[in-house]
Amino acid sequence: MKRAVFTQGSTLKHILIMTGANTVGLIALFSVDLIDIYFLSLLGQEQMAAAVGFASTLLFFMTSLSIGLQIAMGALVAQAEGGNDRALAGRHCSNVMLFSGLVAALVCFPAWLFAEQLLAFMGAQDETLSLALSYCNILLPATPLLAVGMCAAAALRALGDARRAMLATMGGALINAVLDPIFIFVCEWSIEGAAMASFAARIGVFALAVSAIVKVHQLPSKTNKAFFREDLAAITAIAGPAVLTNIATPIGSSYVLKMMASFGDSAVAGAAIIGRIAPVAFVALFALSGAIGPIIGQNAGAGRYDRVRQVVWNAMLSNLAYVLVIWALLFLLSEYLVQFFSVDGDAAALITFYTHYLAGGFAFGGMLFIANASFNNLHLPYIATMLNFGRALLGTVPLVYIFSQYFGAVGVIAGEVAGAAVFGVLGFSLVLWHINRLEKAESVTV
């Protein structure tokens, strides 16, 4: 029987290949928001950028839910594949997709009903609130499609087919890039046009990813109530903590935005633009965390904890090298970014400060991403949950508050980076300690 692909060969090579393919796909996914905010900035209204910032923070809760659900898909399918049990992998695939669609629908409905109140709580007011609400009302109903599409892409990556997962997200971004200027400028639908283009992009990701996993790999298998109930415990054991882990980030982001709102729409617009630039600039770190999950999962399933350690260290070195390069580029491009988004005042000052002094701090976020991916695939997802909530509640909230009192709007983003530093180092240290424990236990068993 054919051995799982990630249990053989260079772990660094596997990381680079998977990360490279994931990076292209995620650039496409993250650029959807960046494309929206760029075209809207051409209208010359900072309220538009601020509105997208508020709306995107609320929508990020829904995206985080989808990310948590896809982690369950990746972990379960990768472990079954690592154990050479394709039938079990197919059953897990079907049941996770079903579970994801149901959960996403149940969560997005109340968020859609109370979107105005949630946006107002984050600090949106008057015209900015109205614009943000229009954006959310169009995009929130697409959450179930996004959740199932992301799960299908995760199943593709778990099988080692990062290329088709990449093509699905690239297809969605292409749809968004084509429709944005048509809807915003030709049809004159403004922010509603940007939202409709993003909605169409999510339909594209769903269609392409599900088609690949069904038609190409024929992975999903027929399921029934008994199989679904049997798998539910395994799904929720990973998805529950993973969803909580990922929701912790938008909780911290919501507090950051609420504090930024006290400095005016220009500051919120600057924070919103940084929030769109950073994921695209550091996209490889998000891709890295998604890439190492299946590699860790397959090697852990095969009992190769020496290779698991190699994966973690190689991921860490890749993280540091990448951040240094991107930080240098952002520093050099700082003035061009301000001009590109047509901003001035507080928005321009925030972008300049971030690109000059804080962008390098994303390395700590990368460390936390690596730790979270490792724990999610080593049967300890609750530790990833604790780390992320610790970062949001014990790191972000108090440090953002303290720094903002002394340094104003720039203190808000500085406090967020400081919180990531504390818990990034802690998380990476804990995962190395846990791998050593697992390796010792494996040697005793053998």
C-alpha cells in the first residue's frame, strides 16, 4: 500500500512546497478585502474605508469560525490518510462538510439579525455605521458557503493536493477583482457593489473546491445518521477548541477597533488599511500554519515525532527569514502605500508607523500560528485555544489600553504587537516541550 506522502523525504521541502502553493491561494483569498478597500478608497471618502474596517471585523468572526471548522477537516483527513485508511478519510470528509454547513448557518443568522447592534458596539456611528451595515447584510449570508468551501480546500491540502486548493481560492479572487470595478464604478453601487463582488467570490471558492474534492479525488463517501453521530465526537473535539482558538483573534481585533474608534474615522481608516495590508504582506505565515498541519498530522499518525520536531523548527526558521524580508520591503514602500490608498492625517501616520517600526513584530504572530497548528494536529487543541484567548484577553486588551493612554492611536497597534510577542514565545516553547514528551512516550512503547 502507498505510504502517506509527508512521512518520507525532506520535511523542509514539504513545508516549502505546501507553503508556496498555499501562499498563492491565500494571497487570492486575502486580496479580496484589499481589493475592496482599494477601489473604495478611490471614491475619496475615508468613511468608506472605516466602514469596511468595522464590517470586516464582524465578518472576521464568521471567517474565523470557518477556519476553525477547516482545521478539523485537515486534522482528521490527514491522520486517516497517514494511517492509510482512505475509507475513514472519506467518511470524515463528508461529515465535517455537513457539520460545517450546519454550524455556519446557525451562527451567521443571529449575527445578521443583530449586525447593527454589533457594529455600533464596536464604535461605528452615523454614516459609517450605515455603510458598514449595508456591507455586512450582503456578505453575512455567504458564511455557510465559505465554511464548506474552506473545508473542501482543507481536505485537498490534507491529501497533499495543495495545487487544486490554491486554484479554488485564486478563482474566487479573480472573480472579485473583475467584478469590483464593474459593480462599484460602472453600476455605481458603491460599498454594496464591493460586497456583492465578494459574495460572488465566495460562491466561486465553494464551487471550485467542492468540485475538486468530489470529482477529482472522490473523497467524500455516503454517510448516514449513525456515521455522523459516531464522527461527531471526533469532529467537535478538534473543531470546538479550534473555533474558540480562532474566534479569540477577532475578539482582540474588536477591542482594538473599538479603542481606535475613539480617535476618529481617519484613525479607523488607517487601522482598516493596515488590517488589509498585513495579511497580504505576511500571507506566507498564514500559509505556513496551514501547510504544516497535514505534515505534522501524517508524521504523528505514523509515530515519527523526530520528523514532527523537524517540521516545527523548519517552520520557525522560515517564519523569521520571511518576516525580515517583508519588513524591509514595507519600510521601503511606506510612502507609496500612503499614496496608493489616498489617505492623510491619522491614517497616513498609522500606516507609516506600522511599516517602519511594528511590521517585524508579525514574527511573534507566526510563532503562535506554528504552535496552534502543532497543537491542533497533536490532539491538544485546547492548548491552542488557551494561548489565543490568553493573547486576546491578557495580552491585547490590557496592553492596548495602557499603550493607547500614553501614545494615542499608534499605541493601539503597538499594544497589539506586544501582546502577540508574549504569547508567541510562550506557545512555541510549549509545543517543543510537548513533542519531546510524545517522543519519549513513543520510545517507551516501542
